[in-house]
Amino acid sequence: MDGVGGLWFFANRFRIYKYYKDNVLIWNTSPIAFCLFHIPVYWYGVIYTTSLLSSWAVATWTLRKIRNISPSIVPSAEKFDKFMLFSIIWMIIGARLGHVLFFDFEYYLQNPFEILMLRQGGLAFHGSVMALAAYTYYFCHTYKFKWKIILDVLCLAGALGLGIGRLANFVNQELYGKVCTSDFAVIFSLVDHLPRYPTQLFEALFEGFLNFWILLVIFRLKGVNTIGSGVLTSVFCIIYSSSRFIIEFYKEVAIEQYFGWLSLTIGQTLSIALFLFGIFVINYEQLQNKSPR
């Protein structure tokens, strides 16, 4: 396939050449990326796999830098790879159960086998955080590592993976925004024919890529000594939760996903809890010093 043919195939696959009136992009991509031995491989899985591998690579790079200075405070490469493998498994389980329990419990109660249909989407970030936090605590407690070191590494790596993962939501045409007349509106053809905020891209930018860039700058400026202070974990939680809280106002959210008396979505409520956790982490040492012995 020559260059022109390749560009045409790319454009045809994503329909990026097709526009609605007033130059509103129509997102009309197929959920299937390609077929392998007649088995369809979905974009959702491809992008999330890329997300997880990217996070793993950043975490490995960060630990290598720490290991060059203080090898005893971090796991060996073999032990950390095992930790990451089990972390990914628990994150996927937690993300799925988080979506089921927090966002669509009634539906899955009536259709329990749908819980296993991951390719249709439905992974909750807050659920993955809870599962990862629980497994990280177990790992650190078992092998006597400082939990803030591991969390700082994971937050730096996870921000990049989060940004990439949000692109899967965009491709899958889920977690889309409210109807709008904005210049950067997108029509999601599998949803309806109305221009909407591309809130998945907002989340990818602010919760993920911008978050990662800020954390990376802090790490590069402060050096390895910042790992274990809880600064990266705190900054990650504050940026993510603040961004998520604001973007939720532009997202199309089902009425059952609101807490009526708060007029906040479930995502916003969980983001408040994550924000408070970020504040707690940065003040953890001071709180320990002030506690009665």
C-alpha cells in the first residue's frame, strides 16, 4: 500500500474527512481495529493495552532512576514486574466492579453476564484506584516498602496511561458530553446526530496528559528525592479530581447517577473523596507527628 493509499485507508477507517454542517466533526469510526485470524480486535482493547504498557514503561524507568541511588528502598526489577502484573489484573477487576456498583447497578443486577463484556466499555477510574490502593497496601505491608514511594511512582506512570485510556472512551463513543453549539463539538454517530462536547478528550487532556506533564516536571526539577514524599501522589489526586469535577458539568449523565440532595454526580462525589485523599497524603507525616504516642 503506497502513502496515498495508506492515508485514504486511515481516513476511511475513521471517517475523519466527513463533516457535518458548520464544520462539526462526525465521529463515525468502527469499534473494530482489525481482524486477527478472523477474530475481531477492538480499538477499546488496543488503546487500553497501549495505556497499560505505557504506564508500566514509565514506572520501570522511574524505579530504575531510584534504584541507581537508593536500591534498598524500592523493589527489584523482577519483584516490581510481578507487582505490576497483579496490579493490572486488580485494576481491571476494580474498574469493572466500580462501574457496575457505582454507575449501573440496576442494569447489571438484571443482566449479570454483561459484567464480563469488557469490550463494550464500562470501566470506572475510581474503582481501579480503590483496587490498586488495596493491593499496593498489601504489597508494601508484605515486603516492607514505604507505601508513599510506590504510590508516587504509580501516580507518575498512571497519569500517562489515564490520558491514553480516555482516548478509548472517545473511540468507543461513550462518556460523551451534553448537546452544545461549541466550535469544537463532535457528532457521535452511534449515539445520535447532535453536536456534543467531546468530554472524553477534555478528560484525556486535563486528567491525563497535562497531569502527567506537571508530575514529570516536578520529578525532573526535584529529582529522585521527591519520590516518597507523597508530593506526586497528592498533585495527581488534586489535578485529577478537580478536572473530573469540572468536566462532569459538561458530560451527559443519566439522572440515576446523581445524588439528588447534593445535585452532584457520582463521579463528582467520588472526586471529592479523592481530592481529600490527596490532601491527606501530603500532610500524612505531620499528622503522624502530632498524634499522641
